[in-house]
Amino acid sequence: MTRPVQPRLPVTAWTLAVLRRCYRGEKPEHVLERAARMLATADGHLHPDGRIKTGASGRPAGRPS
């Protein structure tokens, strides 16, 4: 059985510079995952236990017109 292919996201030169200068010794994918989790938490998309909110309790994906 093969593992599912993980998507590779493009990283800007600025992001790469921050990762190299500020997070030496850490794997970039771990730093970016932490950043995404913090952003999703701050934006109200996650429950306190880390589960993604869905339905009426979650925030809408887009802005209403």
C-alpha cells in the first residue's frame, strides 16, 4: 500500500527567509503547521480541542454578499 501524496505548497522568498532566520533547527513543515493552527484558532475555525468547526457553529468559508 502506498502513502497518499502530500501536496507541496509554494513558499515565497520572504517566508523562506523567516523560516531560515527565525526557526533554525526546526523542520519548515512543522513551523508552518503550527502557524496554520494558530491562525485557524485565532479566526475561530477550530474547537478548543483542535477539531475543525463545521455547520452552524463554524464560521462561513466566504463572506456574504
